[in-house]
Amino acid sequence: DGGITQSPKYLFRKEGQNVTLSCEQNLNHDAMYWYRQDPGQGLRLIYYSQIVNDFQKGDIAEGYSVSREKKESFPLTVTSAQKNPTAFYLCASSVSGSTDTQYFGPGTRLTVL
Amino acid sequence: SQQGEEDPQALSIQEGENATMNCSYKTSINNLQWYRQNSGRGLVHLILIRSNEREKHSGRLRVTLDTSKKSSSLLITASRAADTASYFCATDAWGGSEKLVFGKGTKLTVNP
């Protein structure tokens, strides 16, 4: 059963803490993406990766970091430098980069206490 | 920056009616995609239309693309309560952009 999984579904963070959101895919896709969604808003691109060991900043990368050590995994770390991290985070993948159809995970809702 | 902008922001209709959502964009594109998002969930791809196509159908969905007006529409016919969701258009940029840009979405409510 192929797809994208994200964990945890809900995450609570105290101010000043770093937290890592998990994203795993078994679709054999080369490209992976992280988006942030705020209430009533569209998706904003944080980081994307078109190949293992390579990634690029998106539109709102400040305060976030990623790694792509394996094709299947693209974890996102929300650092304490991110001033307003409370949001819904979505991970996606596509066969290759460019503008292929993207397949999304179920999302992680991060709340800063 | 937002490439696609959906209109209206919210739409409420009765079951059985048709729902039309529009998307306008600013720069030339290779293709345009429509996605659906149920509340609190990830997005699901609905349909992709290429810049050289004018109309595409998938089940009860009909998408049109007018590149001269830089606009697209998504029509859902004979709507059902289960169609209640937010609908987003996503565009790339001509010249091989590596990423999609999503609009803010249209929130559709279908009342039983």
C-alpha cells in the first residue's frame, strides 16, 4: 500500500525548542516538498528536494531546516529561530521535480505553547 | 508570491447543483493543476491541464483553461455533500520552474 506518511499528527512545542516532523514515502518518488498552511490560506513552500543529498529553499525557509539522506525520507526541523511556527505542515512527493502531480501526506499540526 | 488566485473565496450550494470555481494567474504556465483538501487533511490531486489543452473532464469534474485570459475554471456537476472541501489551483511557471505555486483556495460547502 503505497503512500506518504507524516508523524506525528499533532505536535506541541514549548517556545525555544526545536522539533522534527517526519515524512516518509514508499512511492519511489525522487522529489519531496514541505509546505506550511495557515488558517484560511494556501500552501507556502518551505523546502524542496529533487534528489537525495540535495535540497533547495522555498519561499519561507527561515527558521526551518531539512535533510535528505535517503530517498524515502525528508524530515523537517522547526527551529527556535522560527518566530511563529504554529501551523499545519504538509509533506508531498512527486515522481520527479518540476511540476509533476504531487502526492500529499495527511499533515502535522504544530502548536507552540 | 501567489501565482494562482481562486474566486470565490467561499461558495455554498445545495446538493445537486453545479459548483464553479475560478483561478486566475499572472505569468505563462506549462500546466495548471486542481487539488482538493478536506478539513484538516492533506491535498488530493484532481486534474492536470496542460497549456495546450482547453478543456478536460474527469467524472463529474470539468476543467477549462484560457491561456489568453490567464484563467481556469473547475466545474463540479451534480454536487454531493461529500464534495464539501477546499479546492486549490496550482501553477508552475513557463521555463521549467521546479515548484508549484498554490492559491488560497475556494471553500465549497454543499448542503444536503
